[in-house]
Amino acid sequence: MSALVTTSDVGHVRTITLNRPEKKNALSQALAWGVIEAVDAAALDDNVWVVAITGSGDAFCAGLDLSPGAEPYSPYSPQNAQLDDIGWVGNFLLSIRKRCDKPVVGGVNGVAVGAGLGLAMATDVRLVAKSARLMAGYTRIGGSPDAGLTITLPQAMGYERAMRFMMENRTLNGDEAVAWGMAGEVVDDAAFGERLAAYCQELCAWSPITLRLLKRGIVKSYESHDMEQQLRYEVGNIRKAFGSEDGQEARRAFLEKRKPVFQGK
């Protein structure tokens, strides 16, 4: 397991922490796959009843690392490029919702953007810090939603709010995130770590079998469409968006801190 992802166990709670604070936990290939590996490992450990995912420093996850010299975006696993057409962006949701039937609590301690927001929304329930900032951000960089957000955001907030949130490139703070249905509880920043730990321990008062069956039932109820098919559709769309001239212009403007000029091609 990479040092980019750390895990700790207290009782029956395993906390998975994104550990790239100098980059606000922006996603490299190694960090993204490290999170997935940690979730998969927790799913197989009978001593783990509840899983928490949070970020180190003052951020949850700032999304894909777009800084100059960063790894180029790829939805594919380098080891399985011929077999895996979903990549880590899809495996966030698949690992948390399909392969892990234990409750996964998102501890959104700070900014959550793009695929980082996708990771947060893939969790089953979320606590959010009051100062946190949640944003999809895809329109800003000429992309389309991935990391399961076309599934999880409408589930959480309804169709129109999900459309408005993403089309208008809105940023929500902790209180607004709860009001919009993106989280169930807002917590003062100074008390966030303590409250996240306490909440996860509270869940351990219930039978792990009960919790796992509860989650299986709710996840199953939402699978009237094929989750993997939807994730492939997302990845196909973002590849088209990033490959367009407008997508390239959006990212240039983002890095140059200017307003983009789009040509519709």
C-alpha cells in the first residue's frame, strides 16, 4: 500500500486517509488506485465493520492533479489497459458500493472537487466540515461528469438540483451541502475529526451482518440500470470532452487563470 494512502483501525472502524496534503490530496494514478485497494482490503477483513474515508490536511480531495508535469489523465489501469475500460474513476463507486457491503462513511473535511467529489459521493453517508467546499468543476475544465457523479448526485439531490449544481458550476459550503442533500451532517472544523470517529463508532453498536444486509438491499434497489454500463458511458463522454478543442482550451485557460474562449468544437 502506498504511503499516499494510510489506514488505521480503532475497534471495528478502519479509517482510510488520502495522504497528499501538499497537493490538497489531488489524485495521481497511485493515490487513486491506493484508495481503491484500501477499500477492497477493508471489504475482505471480517474485523472491519465500518469504513471511513477522509483527507489529510485541510482538504478531502481536490480532484485530478492538473498541475504542469502531473501524470496525464487516463481512465485505464496501466497494468490492465486491454481489460479495464472503467479505470479508477469508475472503481471508486464500484469498490465502495458493489464490492464493499459494509457502511462507508465519507469524512469530507475540506475541499472536494471533480473526481474527489465523486469519491465523496460514492460513500454511503457523509459528514462535512462547515468550511468545506464541494464543486463538480467539470464545465470549468471542459469535461463531463465521471467518478459516478451522474449516478450519485441525482440520487442525493434529485434531477434538477444535480443539473443546476453541475451546469452552473456551483460551489457549496458545508451547510449548503447538507441543505442540498449531499451530506447528512455538518460539523464545526475544530471538532471534525473527533465527530467522524465518534459517528463511526456509533454505527458499530449494530450487528455488522445487519448493516451489510441493509446496504446490500439499498444498493440493489438503485440498480435498475447497469452501474458498470453507466460508468463506461461516463468515461466515454469525458474522453470525448477532454479530446475536443474546447476541452483543451478550457484546461489552458484554467492553468493560465483566464476566461476560456470556446468555439463549439
